[in-house]
Amino acid sequence: MTRVLSGAAMAGVAVALVWFLTPVALLVVALVVAALAFVEYARIVNAIGATVPWWTSLAATLGACAMVPFPWVSVEVVIVVGLIGMAANVLASDRVGPPTLADTAAAVLAPVYIGLPLGALVAIAALAGREAVLVLMGTVAASDTAQYYTGRLFGRHPLAPLRSPKKTIEGALGGFVVAPAVLVAAGSAWLPGLTPWRLAVLGVLIVTAGIIGDLFESMLKRAAGMKDSGHLIPGHGGVLDRIDALLFAAPVFYFFVR
């Protein structure tokens, strides 16, 4: 019950924010989410055995997020400056022992994994309107829900037992059936000019990206020996646990919009 109630509350808040906020105000929300996700990411990385250079990595993550929808400065410049700063931070680190390649790799991954996708989500709102963002979020939510319940009812064969033992092939198939249908139905009203078959193909791509995002975060948590990325959301874990699929699906939708 806690999971259902908190999920409904999150959905209501997310829809209200997307519907009523301007793209600039929505960017502020995205930056807050990116910061919370980065904290959880840094905790996971530390548990794995690497050390993220905190301030430069966070700044690069937030900078990448802000530059995608509103390129006041080229996002390439932000990423290059961020990478140089993170590399310098790693080299100057006072951690016991020499800095490792894992430290640098973990730092570089943060803006790509968290910053750019959340920036792409805001860019979708700026380019195609709030309806497009809600269509994307609804498709991802439909995929997650269909996978969860189809897997519980019919799941017999693990999809990726080494990454996420509870995810099944049958559950994934449920997502591939339901989510594209939702996208076709919603897209016909809110994404005019797109044929049903194009929407269906986009739905399949979103489900595929979402599953990869889910498995990627599960891989990180499994390597760190964690069940959840955090405890901020009752019944759901942390911020990364809730946006793992969206982080991979948003860039797919963004490229489609562009």
C-alpha cells in the first residue's frame, strides 16, 4: 500500500510540475533531481570502491543538464571543461593510495548518465511542449507497470539473472505490448502529424531503452551490494530507482523530437 500511495503522489506531482511550469522553471526542478541523483550515484560508486571527485563532478553534471535545453554555452564546452576539471581533481585527490582509472571513469560517467538525460527531458518540453513530456513519462510508466505485473503473473524465464534476477522475459514482453499501444493512443492526440506505425516504433525504442536503463542501474547496485539507491521515496527506494528507465528513454525521445 505504501508503494501504491507514494507512487500515486509522485505521479500527481510530476504531472502538475510538467503541466504548469515553464521550461525554465522545469529546468530548476531537473537540476534539483540531478543533484539528488548524483548524491545517490556517488554513494553507489564509493561502495563499489571508487571515489568521485565531488564538486567538479556535480558541477559538470548540473552544467550538462542546464546546457542541453538552453545552450547559453555550448554543451560540448561544458563537458570538456568538466572533464578537465574532474581529471585535475582526481590527480589532486588526497585519498589513500594513488587515484585510479575507476575514479576518473566514475566522474566522467556522472554528467553523461544523469545530467544530459535530465537536460534532454527539459529540452523536450521546450521544443515540443508539455504534452510531449507527459507522453514520454506515461509511456515509460506504462512500460514499467506492465513489466512488473506481467512478470509477477507469468514470469518464468529470467531476462538478465546476473543483473536483475527478478526481471523476466515475460515481463519485458508485457512492456513491449502495452507501452507502444499507450504511445500510439496518446500520441495520436498530443503528437499530431505522426503516423501510428512511427509512434509504435518509437514506443518499442523507448521500452528497449528503459529496460537497458533499469538493468544498468541494477548492475551498479549489485556491484555495490545495495538493494536500493536510497531511501528518499517510501516503498520505492531512491531517486535513481525511480528515474533509471527515464534516464535512458529521454535521450531517445529527444532525438526523435529533434
